[in-house]
Amino acid sequence: MQFLERAALDALFDALRAEGRAVLGPTVVDGAIRLAPIDGAQDLPAGWTDAQGPGHYRLRRGGDATFDGYVVGPDSLKQVFFPSKETLYRAERRADGKLGFSPVLPDPGASAVLGVRACDLAAARIQRAALEGGPYAEPRHRARREAALIVAVNCTRPGALCFCASTETGPRVTEGADLVLTERPDGFLVEAPTQAGRAVLARLDTRPAAADEVAWVDDAMREAAANMGREVDLDGLPEQLFGRLDHARWKIVAERCLACGNCTSVCPTCFCSTSEHPSSIDGDEASRVRLWDSCFTEEHAYIHGGGFRPRTEDRYRQWLTHKVGAWVAQFGTSGCVGCGRCIAWCPVGIDLTEEIAALRQGEGIAALPAPPAHACATDEDLVPRAATVTRVERESDDVVTLHVAVDEGLQGVLPGRFCQVSLPGIGEVPISISGGDGALLEHTIRAVGRATDALCALSPGDAVGIRGPYGRAWPLEALAGRPVVVVAGGIGLAPLRGALRSMIARPDEFPEVHLCYGARSPADVLYAKELLGWMEVPTMHLHLTVDHASPAWLGHVGVVTRLLDARSVPAGASAMICGPEIMMRFTVERLAQLGVPDERTWVTMERNMQCATGFCGRCQYGPYFVCKDGPVFSFDQIRFLFGEEGY
Amino acid sequence: MSARPRLGIFKMASCDGCQLQLVGCEDELLAVAGALDIAFFAVATSKKDDGGRYDLALVEGSVSNEEQLAHLLDIRARSDFLVTIGACATSGGIQALRNWRDVDEMIRVVYATPSYIDTLATSTPIADHVPVDFELRGCPIDKGQLVELITAFLVGRRPAIRDESVCMECKRAGATCVLVAKGDPCLGPITHAGCGAICPRFGRGCYGCFGPKERAAASALAAHLASGGVPAEALVRKLRGFTAWAPAFRDASDALDEG
């Protein structure tokens, strides 16, 4: 540990600039401590004091010309590493009709961020886990993170809303910093845990810290930890929250909550985003832009036909059960770092620590299943690959199957996985793989919105963009050797078709396959010709039903669960299901009655997936992200949450 | 598209300010004019309504008299995609303040010759009278959103017009919250985004000219502001501005008024 005179603080700026670093640091802007470009020590908020309370933040001048009078303002490293709005790629329609996609990747110059607190370094680690932790890594986030040198400060005077001691993320800086400063009246005790930090330190005129100064830091940190303005008990919280999804408190807090998204915007770990597809008026030039989103917006959980979280109580519960609940299962840590921002910047002053304390009062415990581990993280720039429609098959009035050739070919085309299919200027939609291999993809698409309308209107020769495939495939290896019951509703047959083809091709492993398929009407039956062919296959047994029969229809009428009986569900069978959630719920129940256990029942989930890589947070479902941990799940993985309103 | 889609821009009771936003789209106006056949736009061209069909109709203003209502029904019948633009068209506008008053009495007090005045007792949004395909909020509407709407219509995408709070835009823009840091009563948390948080970015509270966002908890915000010392009358005035008749603001202000 070294000692730096207060008067020499400008030398730190000189040292950082000598390395070519742009310096960001705390400074007073519009009545708050903000993180902004600064030139020297004179821009730092010396002598400023903040008064923070629920929904309340005021700055005033006064006291000593030191830096210990204030804690965090609304900004954090999130702004630096994960900007609120950025272009991900540009797309153009070339003269030959082909699409050209080019990534937009930042080229961040070297930077230094000053005055970062322990809570925010913990938050940066947690955001990194979400954006770079696997199976995909966001290269834009990494580039910005790696370009920054962090000059952290130990908090000696925590604020009224601070509770990092409870979350074990402060007040002492223990991670993520290149330099750590602890302020004393006469100067700063400086530690340099990294090589980059030591290089900066070497440029400064410092002296070794005396033993009593080193001891003083330890004392100051102990004292700070004992002087937190708030506290929270996170122990066992995930199990309590998920065991209390009907707790009366959710409704009580929803009476105050404005669902405005301020809490998530200032939270240094919240990472949810959405995307837009701006274009020129002729549509020939387009881009995809990512911007911060919030689980408090309606659109966050919206899929065609409706939203999963219409009520404010659903949204608050979603946020809290993720932040301090499912987050632990997903990332091994709570998503709360005790910075208090969500309390200060909530317009109506909802206090997370108070809500947690209230929710702890109650009954109910639910264990959360662990999500699958994603060992490696491959770079994912989120840029589609150019592809061409080679064939269009009309399946029904509003459903077509596109055959798509991807110029570069694709790895990992397996039934159950999905691709992001895009049209520049219109949008990207997740579409399951209904057939194909590395050279050719089949996507069966129902026209339910603007993007799917446009996709369904494509003709052979038209260009599209393809990203993927993503997600988890049907576990055919695990299913082999037993009878298999495939239950499909409507368009739900699409993600199952590839699996059915594979099982037909491997009769030794799949000697008895039952397909129970329900469509709205005979005209809505998908893949009619292929189904007729399957009727000739000895290992395949077809059971069809429609909701509304036409006069010529001689088969079953009614819901698909009525097809499930001892004949179609043989003893020892496993099951695969895809359809509307309500249909899947009744199907699972019926299958359980017929002896198919949860762990041998596989379902595929639909949520509002935009990035498909776990970055955008929109398909977060309990401990999972549907895009990367699913969309195929065994039912025992999701039983604890399945059908729960608001998820 | 072989023929260019026909665009008509119509007005009811309004100040023309929203139409002028299109004229003000200097950079994009030529592209818009190239992509669309601007068949009727009284503010900018001398062409008369030829009685034909419109692929896209932009309707400004509220329904304030019988003549406007008849005109609106006619436009709707001749338009494939009808978009209301601005606070008047989407909520009834500032002139909807009369909906709380006795119109006959006001006419007698204000006008020298009350018999010249032919008006309905209320000013109401377009969607109260005909089906509306999309609403563009604001007083006035935002140029960028207007261009996005037209582009999205032409290209065939869902317009990137987000029904979220002004706070989302405010935070993305890196503005300091005027409610929390200055105690300025700001309607941002309950107001539909689209303005780019222009008022908070210039240090003043939002006055709700884009109208309520979905699930606007106007009463909850009002209760909080009241607990901070803002008098009920001031809250009523705050909610009864350019979008006073929008249900979420109307109901909350009525509750305060009665309360």
C-alpha cells in the first residue's frame, strides 16, 4: 500500500492521460453526482454531500473538501460497458437482391473510470456473467470492459440507502479494480492489485504507507460495514420468494408501483434490452438497434396474442423474484449489490429492503431447480447471415414452410432448436426448425404479426437473414429405446416434425411412435401429405383430431387430450409436447394419469425471445432463459412454475 | 408497390401543429413525398380532397362539432389505415377541458353572438367515434415518431413506438430525474414515451402531453406527490392538461377533485 498526497491527485489524471486514457469520473451535473468525462481533480465533487432517501436525492455543498460526503449517484459501470442504445448491425439490400449484413462493433479507446465503488465492481462482475458468461459472449461488452482501467474507492462513509455489507459486495473493494484509493484527510492510501494499476502507480510520486495507515484502512472498513443505512437478509430468499408467489405483499406494493422502469434503469446489474429495426423509407438500408428495456414494460413479456405479465404486481414480482431469487440459481449470486439506487430513484420511494423484509414474513418454501451449466462462451455478434429462400410450401391459409439456403451453411441444425429469421427494416423472429440440415433449413411460419406476415409473403429467390441455430434440441438419445408419444397442437407440430423424421429413420431405437395431433380445422392440418406418408410407416401411429370439423372430416373432433389413452400412450412411454401453454398443461396432466413421469415428459416453451443468446433477458423463466436453457425442457425442470400466472 | 400509396392528412378541432411537424421534417420530407402520393394535405398543398380512397390517413384534432363527426366518418370509410396524430386526436386535447364545464354557459359568457357557435358539449378523441389503426401521441407529435410511423407503414414493420414511461427515455438519455433530485412534480412515470424526455432533459417536470402510458398509475403517483405536500388542486391541474380526457388522467383527476 502506498500513500498519495491530496495535492498530488492531479498527477493521477496526468498518469492516466499519459497512457492515452480518456477519464470518466464522478462529477456534479444537474444536481446529482453523475459519471462523465472529467479533466482533472477540480471536476471531482469535493465537498459535496448527498442526502438520499426513498424517492429522494439532494446534493448540497458543505463540510470538508473531501470525497466522502457522497455515495453512488444514478450512474454505474453499466453505462460505460453496456450503453443505453447501440447499433448492433447494419443491413443493406444490394443491387443483386442479396442482403448484406455488417456488424457494428465498438472500437473503444483506452479509458479509465474513477471513483468506482465496491458495489459497482460486484455489479460489473454480475453483468459480465449475464453478457459474457456463456454459452455466448457479447463482444461489444467485452471490448468496452477490457478497454477500461478501474480506479476504485473504498467507501468510508456509507449512505442512508447503502446495504452492501448485507449483500457482501462492499464496502471494501476486493475485485475488479486496477487501483484502489482510500481517502484520509491528508491524502489517499493506494493499492494496485493489477499490473495495469501498478504501471499507473509507478508514474505517481507516492511513499509506502506506514503500518498505522494500513491498519487505519482496516478499521475504517470495519466501521463502514457497521454503519450501513439499510440491511437485508438474503439467506434462503430465492426459495422463500418462489414459495410465496401468492403473498399478499405483491398486491400491496403494486398499489404504489408505477411500473415506470426507473429501478431497473438505475440498477447496475439489470441487463434487459429490446431492439428496433430502423430503416430508410425505401427499406433498402436498415439496422438493428439495441436499447435498455425493463421487465416493468408491457412489451417486455409480449408475444403475439398477448403479454405474460399484464398486471403491475406480475411485473414487480417478476423483477424481485429474478433479482434476488432466480438470479442466484442462474449466476451463483444475487443480482442485488446493495447500492440502494432502486430505492433512491424510485419516483414513489418503494424500498426493496422493506419489501424483502415483508415477503420474508410468511409461509411457503419452493426449491429452485438448477439451470444447466454453460461451460464455454463463444463470441456472438448477433449479426444474421445472408440466406435465400429456395422453396415455399403453403401449409394452410396462414401457415407456410420456407426452405432456406444459408450461404455459409450452418452448424448444429437439430430438431427442437430455433433460428432468428430476419428481414431488414422489419424485424427478427425466433422460428423453430421444422426440418433440414446444415445446408438447408425448413421453417414453418404462421402469419401472426408484421414480421411473420412479411416472411409468409416471401417467394423463392428472396433474401432473408438467419442467425442460429440456438437453444436445446429434443433429447432423442435420451428418448431412444422406449415408446414415444408426440403431442402437438396447431403450429406446435413444426418443431416436432424434424424429431419425428429422425425417429422414423431410426426404427430400431424408436420402435413405437405415436403422434397425437390436434388442429383447429381439417384445413389447418400441417404437412398433410407427409402425414399421409407416415400412415404407411409401421413404427408410426397417427391420431388426429380437429376442434371444428368440416362435413368431409371423418376423424376425431375435440381437444387433443382426448386422443390420449392406453392405446396411444403405451406403458413405459416418454412424451414430447408442443402447443399452446394451456394445451400443454392439460396434456401433461393426462400423461401423468397414464403413467408418464415428469422427467420423461419433454415440452418446448415459447417466450418473448429477441436475442436468442441470453443477453436480452426477455425469456427469463425462473432459473432459466428459455432461449439458451430451453426451449426444450423436461417437465420436472419447469413444473414448479409452469402455468403460474404472470410468468 | 406499383402505384405510390395515397396519403391524406385531415384535421378536426386542432391547432395544425401536428401537421406542421410533417412540414418540419425537412430532411425526410422529400423522401416521404417520393414514396407516397400526398393526395390531400391542406396545410401544405392546394389540392382538394378528390373523394377517392386513402391508403394512409393521418387525422389531427378532436371531434368537437357535428360537421367534424360527419367528415370523420367519411374519411374512415375511404381510408385503409387510419392513424390519429396528436393529443387532440388521441385524447380530446386541451379543448376537452370543457367536458367538465357547462358549454352553453361558457358560450354565453365568451361570445358576443352565441348563436354563431355550433359545438358539441364535449371534445372527444377520434377513437371514441371510429376504429383507429394506430395512435401517435404528443402535443405536438414528435417528428422522429412521425417519420418512423410512415416508414414502418411503407416497409411493413410494426412502428418502433414504445408504450413505456417517459422515464425509460429519460434514463436512456442520461438525464437526472427532476422528481427525485429536485422534487419537481413530474408526470414522466405515468406518461407515454415518445418525446425523448424533452422536458426533464431541460430540467423541468413532464406535463403529460403524450397522455398516459399503458397501466398509468396516475392515482398512485398523485398520492405520492400529495404526501410530499403538493396540494390536491395543483395535482388536478397537472393531470388536466393537454390530455386531460384520457381515461387514466381523467379518472385520477376526478378522484382528486371529489376527494
